[in-house]
Amino acid sequence: ATITQNELETIFCNLSVLKSVCNDAAGLRKHSIDVDSVVHVFSSSLSAFHSIVSSWGEISADTVVKEIPANDTQMKILAGTAQRIEDLLFLIEKYSMSLDMIDKIKMLQEKFVLGVIEGFEYLCCKLQSDFHLISHFKVSFENIYTLSELFGNISHVWKPIVVKFGSLVEKTKATLRTNSGEIDEMSQSAKAHGLRDGQKAARVLEDFVSFSWFDTYLSGEEKFILNCSIKFLQVYKDRILFVKNQLMEGISKVTNSLCNSEEGVLILKEFMVEICQASHFAYVLKDEGLSTIEGEFKEQLLNHAEKLAKNMEKDCYDWKVATHSNDISSINNVTERMECSITECTLLAGIDADCDVILRSAKCVTKKTCKNFAEKVMNIMELQGQYSKKLNCLTVIDEIRKYSNVAFFLPHHDAIMKLARNSVAADAKKIEDILLQTSEWDEINNLVAEFKGAIVLDIFTSNEASSRLKPLLKLCEQKEMQVNNLLDDLIARQDFRGIKDFISPFAKSKDQIKHQKYKGWCSNIASLLSSTINKINYDIERDISTETCEFISQKLEILQNANKELFNYMKDISGNLDLSNSINKIKCKINDIVKSKVKSFDANHKIMDFEGMGVDERSIFII
């Protein structure tokens, strides 16, 4: 049972009396006084105290102390034992009970003190090594403090525990001072340059703030943790508030088309990273709103990205309509919107991954729209003629090139201009080749007339059409003059071989001047052919001679060539000339002459008129 110091002193006071009786036992017995019971009680009491002291000696104080933090009751029992040892030693010395017991108790006290101090040192060292275990530190520290209070006030022999606890306080204070300096540096960096590693900063700050209780172990002037915590918390609160305000301004500028969205995007790019870090401070700053603030700003950004994507899709549709109708004013208006949207997409890229997906998709729609238009332009550039369509394409490309983002998805301006020049040059070369290969004037005139339309492209082709047209017209004029002269010469010489190839284009021409020329040539041909027929008919009636027959043969060949080449155009030849019929009649007349000569030859043969037979035979041979 636990007894108080006063009760223990009463016991020792009584034992002192018993000791006196025992010391005088021999004298008292001479006077027949029975002191045996007193001697027995005294001896038993001393023996009991020896047993108690021996039992205390079996206590492993260092082991008990090491386990004390987990057992508050054991802590008090151990401290009570230390106090009883101190009290017992004091009373034994005071009442001079037993010298051997005094030595035994002193040895026990020394062992006990050393054990407790060793255990105490172990607890202090372990606590310092477990400094990072914030949740356990306070409890362990308070247990050590309790130990210091329980043992430190027993007597001077226990003062080392008080000193060691003071050392623990100083070391803990120094560590916290160092941490305070690091946190101050981090907070000032966050204030000046923004939050970087929010998770680390929040954890370190939270750990430091959790040590506010430690101020109670410091003197008034030394207390610093609570004040520093308030200061650090305020710095981070101010920074996060500043970031929130900046982001709200940035979101407002981005979503408000009247503002400079580029400035807003730059704000978002600068501070969205910080707001992501700010969410880690929700617990330490006791602001639950910080845990969701990043999501709230991202939601606003995603909503804007989706709206931007829809506007870009609509602009692409409007752009298709405008380019199809070649409405330059509308094309400029829509392209300017597309340019701004692409610029904003580029600026917003990298702020948020989900936002990037939406923006990339929107840019792909724009790219596809431009690609389709580019393919259409390239196809038109490969066509012959179609100068009006080419002009439209070149005008659009020329207008759009000032919008660099949209122009990036289209054929390069200079490349398209080169294609246009090459197209005009190819068309001119084709007409030149046709002029060399044929005299189909309607086709040539149509091609030349169409080529004149290429002049509208001069502004984009460095006057390629104009520079080609003049030589081309001169070549046409020369070609026509050559054909005219050739036809005049062929008709004059009545050389109708191959004349069809030259006169046919004039016959089919819808050009009034060329048709008049054709009629003139037909009239000349009719006149010449009629004259030739008349001459043949005249010579047939003359005496047969070699010269006459050769003349008739030549002229008949002319008539036959004319009939062969101009058969399809006889209806256009003036007069009542029936060339085929005239040729047949001439041939019939020649046949009749031959027949008459054969008949004359037979008659002369019958009468054996050799002279007549010779004349007839010669005539037949000549014919």
C-alpha cells in the first residue's frame, strides 16, 4: 500500500524508540522487564524494509522508463518508488537505523537514478529521430515532460533529467527555428514568384503550424511558433487570393470577345499552374473551397473551349458558302474570325489537357475545310481555260494570305501564282500547236476568244496572258493569210488536190467574213470549172490530136480532183454546175468517139482501106 512521507516518518520514529529499547534490552531484563516482543518487532520491521529495498533493486529502471510513454500509471509508480527511496534514505540517516541499509539504499538509488536517466536519454534521442512523425511527437514530448516534472523535483540527484529535458527543448526549438527559416524563404518565394511545389509547401507549413503547442514550453520572449505560423499562413492566403483574382480576370478577358483574349490567355497560362498547387492548402488554411477551385476554373475554361469549337465549326460552314459564292467581303469577314479563333486555340494550348483535346479537334475541322478548298483550287488550276474560276480562286488565295493561320492550311500564294502562269502558258502553247496542225478556224477562233479571257489573270501572272496573246493573234493572222494565199493559188492553178482540208474550215465557219471568203472561192471555182468543161467540150469536137487529147486528159483530171475534194461543197458552188454529171457526159462523149472510131476501123477493115484503118487506129491509140 502507498503511504505518505509523514506516515513513513511516524513509522521510523517508532522504530527509533524500539531501537532504543533493543539497545537497553540487557539492562531492562535485569529489572525483569520482558523486551523480547520489542526485539522481535524491531528485527521484523528492519527485515521487512530490507526486503522492500531488495525488491526495488530488482526493478530495471531503464527498461521501465523506455516503456513509460505507453503506460502513464507505470510512470507514476516508478516516480513514486524513486520518491520512497529518497524518503527512506533520509529517514534511515535521520534516525540512524542501519548503516548497512544506508549503503544498500544509496547503491540502489544510484542504480535507479542511472537507469532512469539512461531510459530518459533513450526517449529524448528517439523523439529527436522521430521528429518527422508529427502525429506522435506531441504525445511523446508531453510524456517526457511529465517524466521530467515527476523526477526532477524529487531531489538534486535527479537534476540531470531536468537538464536533459531543457536540452531537448532547446534542440527542438533550434529545429523549429531552422524550419521556420526554410518556410519563410519558401513563402517569400511563393509571394514573389508564385506557388511551385504546393504539396510540399502545404505539408511543411502544416507540420510547422501543428507545433504551435510548443510555445507553452518557451519563455515569453522566446515564443515564436504561433506568430510565425500566422505570418506564413497569411502570406499563402494573400498569394492564393491574388492568384484567384488574376484567374478570374484572365477568364473574363478570354470569354469576353470585347477584351484582349491574348492578354487573358497569358494570365491563365501564368496562374493556372499555381491554382493547381493551391488546392493542397485547403486543410492547413482551413478553406475547403481550395480543394475544388482548380476544377471550377477548369470548368469555365472547358466551357469556353467548347463554345470556341462550335464557333469555329460554324465559321467553317460560312467559309464554304462564301468561297463557293466568291463573296470576297464575306470571305474576309469569316476568314478574320477563323484567324482569331486559330490564334486563340494556339494560345490556349497547354493550359489544360482536356481543353487541348477540344481545341485540337476544332483546329482539325478548320484544317479539313481548308484542305478541301485547296484541292478544289488545284483541280481548277489544272483545267484548260476556266479563267473566271481561276480568277476567283486566285483572288481568294490573295485575300487570305494576310491571315497567316488560315493561309498555312492552303497552297502557298506564290505556288498558286506559278501554277496560274504555267496554265496560261500551256493554253497558249496548245493554240500554237493547233495552228500548226490544222486550219479549223472555228476551233482556233473559239480557243483564241477563250484565251482572251485569260487577261483577267494578268494581275496574278505578271501579264502572262497579255504577253502571249499578241504573238498568238499575229500567228493566227499569218496562218489565215497563208491559207488564203494558198487557196487563191490552188484555185487559180486549179490544183484541187488536198484543197478540202483548207477550204473545209471556211465552209463550216460561223464567222461572217470567213464565210464570205468561202463563197468567193466557191464562185471562182464554179467559174473555173465551168470554163474547163466548156473547153473540154469544145476540144472534143475538134479533130483528134495528141495535144488535144493531153489537154482533155489534164482538164478531166482537174474536174475529177475537184469532184473528189469538193463533192460535199458543190451545193455551195454558184451556178447550175453539176460537176459529176458534166464529167460523166464528157466521158460518154469520149466513149462515143472511141466507139465511132472502132466502128470506122471495122468498116475500113472490110473494104481493106488500110489508110483509113491507120487513121482510126492512131486516133484510138491517142485517145
